[in-house]
Amino acid sequence: MQKIETSPANFMADMEQFYDVSIWHFITINCLDTGEGFEVQYFFAKYDSFDEVVCYFFYSPYEASIPSIAPLIPSAYLGEGEMVDMFGIQIDGIEKGMFLDADSLQTPLRRGS
Amino acid sequence: MRKSISIPLGSQHIALLEPVRFRFETQNETITNVEADVGYVHRGVERACTSHFEFKQVPTVVARVCGLCAITHSLSYTLAVEQIISVEISSRAQYLRTLMVELDRLHSHLLCLAHTAENAGFEALFMQIMGERELIMGLQEQITGNRVQFDFVTIGGVNRDIDSQIAKTILDGLETFEPRLEEIRELFENNWSLSLKYKGVGAISKENAAKLNALGPLARAAGLRTDVRAEQSVLPYSEIGFEMVVAQGGDIYARNHVRLLEMHQSIKMVRNILEALPEGEILSKVRGKPEGEALIRLEAPRGELFYYVKGNKSTTLERMRIKTPTFSGIPAMVEIFKGQEYGDVPAILASFDPCMSCTAK
Amino acid sequence: MLKAIKNAFCNLTKPPLTHAYPAAPIEKPKDYRGLIGYNAQHCIFCDKCEKTCPPGAILFSWALDGSKTYHYNPYLCIYCGDCVRACPKIGEALWQSETKAMPALKVDVPNDGWDKLEKSVEESKLAYKDHKAAQKKAKTTP
């Protein structure tokens, strides 16, 4: 696995330069709670080659709102909705309520909840 | 001006195996817009595996996320953890794991074909295919001791071994099964209610499948060459002769065709595994605790399964992320529905083979 | 099409595919995964089986004199055999038999009875720890 670090400001520009529909296959989005903020990871795999997985990641503080990748990759809205429900991260255009109801335990995967 | 009517396909429906809710906007029975709601069976598996269970108990927990692809879930987690903990796996254990994965693919595809036949109105074929499926599950019971949830894979290898008598039973069982598979395939290609009815229904083009990152038999039926068994090197697929099956058209007929040909491939691979099974131990001792991060991709019967595991030198993991194949396939399914007739919806849903317990973990 | 009609007629005279259980007994395969058996005389009370069990079907309750009692729940057990593999005395203290568990009856009180037992096991562990701490204090203070 090859990990490439980017930042919330350059992230959309990096994605537009890197992503090519005929070469790369988008896997999913992942989020980690590091204690001081979130680490958001995006995984891509290459078609027709052995074990080639690339991960773009950046660090973002708890209250910041990050841009959604759905205009570029239309099938990413489900993964982003799951992260919003599980971690309480703020993503433009994605609302809460996909997996958890209003009367259940909120943001279960954050530390200390 | 035409009015548009909104029809729900509610969370309980007679054609669904698991709860999922759609809301269709239709004009005179042609669908124009779809809203999907998944997450009815959310059980919080990711949080349970990082707080309540230790890392050695997680293979049995994670196998219970789905009933049909149980061995693939516990095998993916085990392969991911074995990368960040120091243990050597013997090649006999890897071959036995691959044997179970291919038998699992057989019975899962049989279930999907039976469900498709039932939605076409051909209930007699549904009963026949379920009878064939019992043969495969009997073979799995001989190997692991249980029909559905196997508890066969553990960190360090596998739990039970096969001897020459069990190997002979498997080969005899496949000898009885293969001519019946040929009969089923003839029915799916020539019978009027299964072939003419399904040509051109629920089609997706190759460009849309690539744009929406579709996977599994859905993408291979549209012409997209994507199969994780050709893109990973952990399990010995290149040694037992794997070939990718691709069809054209992307409609329900093409998907059934891909599944039937994949079953032929699986039978051939099981025979090759039993012939080339190496000698050795099946379980190695595990020492230490996991540290670092690792990821793995495997081919479940419905597509690509992805696990990400992070440990920090304690007995409970820090983070575990599961991405199931149906979760990636839902945007493609929503796109397929647009432009179809409302009466075809249960058949399209059954051919797509959704596993909602996997989607909403 | 003709083959399907011929099949349909043959199915009228063939026996049914389903098994006539419980009139006819089910054949168990070799090495059937059955109930866990226990012998207290060979047990060294190392607690390894209790820690390994994924659903928590084996519990040891502690008495104040240091001895432990074994409890097993056959309705929570998933018959995976991890406890047998973790035991240092396989076959003597802990083994997996080939008997099938009978279904639970209301007189067994399967759910509430086990919940009460779990609570009493927790309390017995805390009571033992307090007892040991009080004994240590009595020894050190003259």
C-alpha cells in the first residue's frame, strides 16, 4: 500500500489530477480518531495489476468542514454518509440519519463515547 | 401535463429477503427517479470489535455479519491481521481456505439463481435448485462440521483437517452435481420464461458501470474486466487455474450467464485444489499483539470485500473498517432502475443479489 | 421443453427430497461438534477457557477460600472448540463430545437464569479481591 499525504485545501485539486476512470477504481473512505482530530483516508486500486493500492489521506480538526468528493466520484455519497453518522465529521452536502436514528446513541466511534 | 406518482417499495416486501426501502417517482409506470434507504439492520459490528472483543475472538464475530459470505469475512480479517503480527502460515492451510471459499461461491450463486427463477414465476425450478444446494452444504458440513456458519478459519491457520475419505466424498459429490448444473444452464438459456423475458431488462452500460465503480458479476456482465482474484497474490489463485468470465450486454440474462459460467470455473478449481494439496501443519502458534495498519481485498460471491485493520499493541484493536460489495453496488443499482417499468422491479432486485446485512453492519 | 415435461411426470413417482425428521433420525457426520465435557479433578483452574470463549459461555465463580466452580451454558455456546484448544490438559479436563444439545425448555430458565449467574460471578470475584486485600492488610499492620 502506498500512502500519499495531502491537505484539506489541496485535496480536491490532487484528486482531479490523479483520478482517471479507466485506470483507477475507487474503493472506499475511512476515518480515524487520532485524539487531536480526524485522519480521513481515501483508497484506490488499479485495474488489472497485482496488489496496487494507493491511499490519499489528510488530517483535519474536529470542527472543520471538508469538501465532498461526490461531484468527481458519484458513488462516494454512501461512504461519506456513513462517516458523518459514525464520527460526527462535517462534510458539505451530506446530512445525518442514514444509519442511526435520532433516538439512538450518536457518533459511536468517537473516543470517549 | 403528466402527473408523477410516488410508489414506495417498503422495507417489508414479498420479493425481498432483507429489509430495504425504495421510493420510486413514476410516470405511467415508467420510473424516473429513485431514493434508496439502507441501514435497517445496523448492528454496530465495528464498534463491538474495537471495544468488547479481543482480536483473537473477532473472526467468529465478523463471520456473523452475513450468512451467505461468512467464510469470506472471517478469512479477510484473518489475512489482514496476519500481516501485522508475526506468524507463518503453511501452504496447506492456504489451500484449504481457498477450497472453502470456492465451495461457498457455489452455494451462494445457486441461491441467487433460485431467487431469480422464483421471481420469473418458475417456482418448480426454485425448489429443484434449492435441492441441489443441499448437496453442496452437505459437503461443507463434512469439512467443517456446520452448514452455514463455519468457524473454520482462525489466526494461524484452519481448525480442522481433511483426510482422503473426505476428499473422495467431495469429488463424488461434484460428479453428481455437475450434470445437474448443465441441465440448469440449458433451462436458463432456452426456456421462454427465463431467457426471452429477461433479455434487455435492467441493463447497464460499460461506461456507467466504470463511472459508478460497480463490482462483481454486475460489472463483469456489462463487459468491465474487474475481478479481485486476478489482482491479489495472497491466496494461490494463479496456481489452481483461474480465468475471468466476462459477458456483454449488462442485462439480467447476461448476469445469470456470468454466474453459471463462474460455477463451472469453481468446480474445476476445487478439483485442482484437491489434486495439488500440499502436506504440512494446519495451525501455527501465534505470539505477540498486532501493531500497525494493514488492508486486504478478497473476492466474495457478490464482489470485492475490503478490510482495514489498525492495532496499537494491545489485545483490542484500534480501528476496523469493513467495506462490503453490496455497499458499493447500491449507486449502480439506483442508476439501473431509471427508465424501467415498475413491474420489473422485483426481478431486477433479485438478479442484482443484494445482501442487506452486509450493507448495514 | 420436452425434458421438463418428462421430469415433471417422473417427479410424481419419486420419493420426496426432504428428510423425514423426526420420524427418521438424522445421520451425524464424523467428528460432529457437540457439547463440551468437563472433569474438575484434572482441571488446574488457569482460566484460559473462560478468556478465550467468544460468546462467554464458560464462567468460573470464586469462593472465599480460593476454590472455583465451573458453569457452562449450552444455549450460548457456538461449539467452535476454542476452549478445548486453549486448555493445557486437552482430553483430561476439557473435551468436545459428539452429543447434540437438546432444545431449551421453559423450566430450564435459559435467559434470566444465566443473567443472574453472570451477576453473581462478578460479585463473587469482587468479594474475593476485597477478602484478599483485607487479609493482606491484617498481616502487614501489627
